[in-house]
Amino acid sequence: MTQDNRTLEQVYKSAVKGLYARITSYYNYLYDRFGQEGLDMISEMSREYGESIVPRARKALGKNDIESVAGYLLRILRTVDWNTDGIKLISNSPEEIIIRVEDCPLHFKNPELCLAHTTMEKTVVEGLNPNIKYTIGKSIPAGDGFCEHILSLKNESGSKKNDY
């Protein structure tokens, strides 16, 4: 038996990468097999998971203003993507916050799968504060060089691509 000399961080990164490859494989299977119904299943699973996070997130946050909610989303994104340098707050105003992610950890090729998957993020954001709207702006699976997770106050107008 060989000894594993990897650091804890290396083991974590390897495990997360493997889990993401498996999740992506599941999503592709559901979509290839069931089409729109498969996308609906992915969205529903993601929504249910997001709903399970909201109560814990409320306790952790205390406040649910747009900055606090964006901070929680940043925490989620940085937990699941080891390239934390590639996750940046690029716009921060009282009405809109844009988080740029330079790498898709699930390596989606299909923007519809990305939207179904990010139903979890949408559910968490809007569950923490119903006055905040979550949208995806630019998207790597749609051919952009990075993704944008946009949080905006619902009473404010702005450019919103890929609206749910």
C-alpha cells in the first residue's frame, strides 16, 4: 500500500474536483435523457437545496441587506471554487452588486444547465431578502470569458441578461 503524501488542501481540491465532475455528469445525463424535464429536475433539486441553506444563512448573517447577502454568496462561491483569486467583486453599489467568476468549477458547456444549477444561488439570495433579485449576466457556458452573478434591488432597473 502506498502512502498518500498530499496535503489536506490537495486532498480537498482533488475531492471537490471529482465531486464536481460527477455532478456535471449527472446533470448532463438528466438533460440528455429528459430534455426540458431534466432541466426542471435539476432546477427543483437546486431550489430545494437552496431552501435548506436559507435558515442557517439567516442565523449566520444577522442582517439581510444587499451587501450582507452578497458577502454570503461570495462565501458560497469561494467555498466551492478553489481559485478564489478568480472570484471578484467588480461592482458594488447600494443598488447592485456584481460578482465575477473567472472559472466554471463544473465546466458547463450548456448555459441552460448553468441556469438550472444556479437556481440554488438564486433561492439563497432571494430567500435571504425577497427585495433582492439574482441574475446571471455574462456566462462562460454561453461563450463569455467569465460569469457574472448579479444581485440587484428589485425596485431598481438595470441591464439584466438571462433573467429567470
